[in-house]
Amino acid sequence: MLGADSFVCSACIQNKAVSEDLFHGRSAGRCDFDTAHGTRYPVILIDEAAQIFDEAFRSEYCLGGQEFAGLDSRDKPFMTQRGEPLVICVQDFMECDDQVANALIEHAPDDGVYDGEPPFYDQCSNYEMIVDAYEREQAEAEDWLDWTHREPHPFFSFGLDVRDTRERIQAMEIEDPFLCRLLFIHQVGALEKFLHETFRTLIDIDEAAKHRFVSSTDKLNGKSIRLAEVMTDPDIVETRINAHLHSMSFHHLPLVDRMFTNAFGFSIFPDADGDIERFKRIIDMRHDCVHRNGHNKATGELHVIFRKQLSDHTADIERLGTHVHECARAHQGSIESGTPLDLADVF
Ligand SMILES: [Zn+2]
């Protein structure tokens, strides 16, 4: 390595912008880095050149960011550093050879080190252009936004609702029947939404099931459509199906059960014997809570829901949802190649 008192000439450094700063007004002299350059070109002390280089380089390069590189043999993710080794970056930036690049790195003032900062110049690290890092971060942020705006899987949303209700029950330090009643209504609502979305998802990927659904539904199959309507809306069948599904109450579980059974051949109830009665009580109670402020339709009595009861109902709702999700996955797997989405560990 050449010392701090060696000279570098303008022929050694081709970056025009930095060269201008380095060699403007300098006299020609002997180049210590390449004897072939002789004494024709303006020269500068490498130590002085390194100060100017330092400022220019730091304004355009930064340490390479970490990126996911894969899984190791124990399935742990491992990261690598983006970018290129320091000496390569300096050669690219200054348009010089590795000898000049190494000398510039060696003599660059790493002032922060005296204040306890890690050195900026590290021959073992990678560096990248700040503009590249910035553009990548922007692109990643857009990807993330795009991802977060996607519709979540129906079972995933349902799972989060169940988990949320459980956490709220656990967090309740004293009995709070009013809050329990609200959580109960919310939980049945989450089940309805899940059943609706699951049904919709399955008939969208299974034309035969959609056909069975339409032909077994009087409100759809019993309707005649005029030719003029078809000419106005060529997708009138889809439009009618959508309108029908949106007009339905998915908490009418016996009806929903018939829909699933007719279209896909499975019942929504995990236990055909006990569940119809059990869920009828849940649905009736939800109806009283939503429409009669919690008072029983026949007796006028108020449903007082305690933590234990809410917890039991939530477990039943979760059991039904999980059963429907598993049947839906199996059905999806039977008509599509590839592995269906598994979100069973949401709970
Ligand atoms: Zn030279």
C-alpha cells in the first residue's frame, strides 16, 4: 500500500465530476500509482484526495440492506447483505483500479469512529447506491400496501374474531353481562360473514356446485328472464346470484345448511344430532339481543349472558366454523390441483 504522501494523477480517476474537484488548479507531477502515467497529468496527495472522495462517496453510497436469502437446515431464515463489496463500489464510483480504490479507502477519514460509531468503510461489508436502496424501499412499501389491501381469507378473519372474543373474555375482571351480550352478537355476526364468504368462494371455483345451488333454489331457478334483460346484462345469472346471496340472512342456519348440502354435499353442523338444537338456541338468543334489547320474545325475560356462557357459545361457534373450513378445504382440494390454503393455526 502506498503511503499518505504518495500522489495520484487525473488519469487514474475517470469519474469526471469528482475529478473536477480533485484536480482543478493542480500542477502536473509524477503519478505514484501508475508509472506509465509519467509526469503529464495534474496530481494530488492521496491523503487529500481521500477527503474529497469521502464526501462524494458517502453522498451516493450506503451500507447494503439485509435481505431474506432462504431457510437453513433448521428452517431458520437467514439473511444476506445486498450490494457489492466496498472496493468494487469504490472502483465503480471513481472509475479507477483496485489499487487506487484501496488507497482511497485506507486514507478516507472515518471521523465517526472517534465518537464510537462503527466504521463507515468496512472491507467485509457490502455497499449499495442510496438511490437503489430508496427505490427498492418504495417498491417494497407499495407491495406491502398492495398485500394489505387484499381480501383476507374468510377463515382467517373469522379466526381473528374468535381469538379477539376469547381475549376480551379473559381480560374481563368482573362479570359484565352487557359487554358479554355485545361480544355474543359480534361473534354470531362473524360466523354469518364467514359462512357467506366461504359459500361464495366455493361456488366461484366450482361451476357444477353453482349449478346445483341455482337449480335447488326456488328464488333463483323459479325466475324467468326476458331476452331484453339478457341483452342489457349478459352476466345476469351472476347478478341474480349475487343479489340473492346478499339478501339472505346467513344466521338462518338450517337454510344455510341446506344450501351447503345441496351445492357441496356437506352439512355445516359438525354433530348432526345435537347441533341443530344447540345452534337454534344461539340464533334465537342473538335475535332477541339484536331486536329486543336482550328480552325473550315469548316470556319477555332478559337474557343475562355471563362470561362462562359466552365462552361456551364462542367455543360452539368456533367448532362449527372450523368444521365448515375443513370441509370446504377438502372440497376445494377435490376440484383443484395443489394444496389448498391452510390457516388452521390461526386459533
Ligand atoms: Zn496516475
